[in-house]
Amino acid sequence: MTSLFDTHAHYNDEKFDADREQLFADIITPNEVNPFGIGFILNCGTDIQTSRECIGLAEAHSFMRAAVGFHPHEASAYSVEARDEIMRLASSDKVVAIGEIGLDYHYDFSPREVQKQVFSDQLDLAEKLNMPVIIHDREAHGDVMDILSVHKNSFGIFHSYSGSGEMAKQVIKMGFYVSYSGSLTFNSAVNLRESVKYVPLDRLLIETDSPYLAPVPYRGKRNDSSKMYETLKKLAELKEIPIDELAKITSDNAKRIFGMVGAG
Ligand code: NI
């Protein structure tokens, strides 16, 4: 049976400090929460410090990879020096993507103009390195799409997708992958579930965003990769295909986008 690929997590978070290694041992093995087990996990950085932590985790665990970049929340701390350091970190063979990068107009922790500039600059960087990007888009769909439209060589993933079906069509047309998190299982996520039909099977991904966004019936609890089984189950139901088939498809898709075909 194919194990699952969690395309977005933050296991460097302090919420895992007490039991991180034990948890890893538990989730990579098939268990009662997730009969598939976890094959790979991508940890995503949000600034220099966390990007380094993600590389450290990937160096210590064969099933982990890292993404490095500045989250829109941290955009105000971005600089030419930071860019150089992200570029340097990206040369590690454990780093498979630039991220997470994007725009967050829900919290607006950094001014929007700064967010846009930092997003755009990191897209340039990813294009130069020919690496996929992990996009964080919260309540900023229009500007995210506008900025991507002028970065024609960028490719990658919309993480924890939250757009409409109409937007999914555009995202697919631009060559991007769509990754669904536990939010797909939330009661209120009617439009999100509707969007699934516009995403072809070969562009579908699943993720947790651990420790956040635990799917129903774990909503509100600390999330971990094994709970992603609930998201996979929901997605298989919406796509009307057997769950083990979708497990293999999503895992193969992740390996393709991250240049890991043949791994594990
Ligand atoms: Ni995240």
C-alpha cells in the first residue's frame, strides 16, 4: 500500500517539542488513525530561522524534506541579506521548494505593499533556481493571481487551497497544483468541496499544515500527518474513486512536483 505524502507541515513548531520524535515514529507507521502510514513530509519555513530548522529536521529524518522562504506575516523582516540567505539555504539537497510565500490579507501582519514586493521577489528567486513555490493565499486571491500572471516561469502549489471552483480553473491553467488541508472537511466548506471537481487528479495534493487545521473529527486539536487520512477520505468521496488509488495518485503527484520520482 502506498504511504501518504504530507505536502505542508510545521514540525519545528514548539507544540511538538514535548513528543516530536515519538510522534514521528508513530505517524510513519500505518496505525488506526491512518492505515496508509506517512511516506514523506514537507516542512515549510516562514523566515530564516524556521527555514534553517526545517532543513535540520530533514537532515535528521529520511522521510522529511524542507521548503525555505518568507511567509507574508514575516515580510517586513525580508531584506537583500535575507534573500541571499534563502538562496544559500535552497542549495541544500534536502530543500525541494521555496515557501511558504504569498499574501495574507486576513491578518495583515505586514503592510500589503511589502507583502506583494516580498512575494514577487521570492517568485523571481524560485524562477531563477527553477524550483517550485509553496503559495500561502489568504483572502488575497486577486492579488496572488495578478502577481503570478507576471511570473510566467513560476510553478508549484497552492497550499491549503481556499479559493473557488472558478479560481481553481485558472490555477490549473497556470500549471499549478492544488493542495487540500483539513479545512476540506469543515462543515462550512461547501464552496471549497465544490472546487474539487475543477482539479484534475494529476494536480491534486493533500497536506495537514500541522499543527494547525486538524480535520473533522479532530478539529481544534493539535494536527499531525496521520490525521490527513480524513482529508484523503473526503477527497476520495468527492472524486468518487477508491481511497487507495487516490493515496497513490496524490503521493506520486507530490514526488513529481518536488523532483523526487523514484524516492521511497
Ligand atoms: Ni503553513
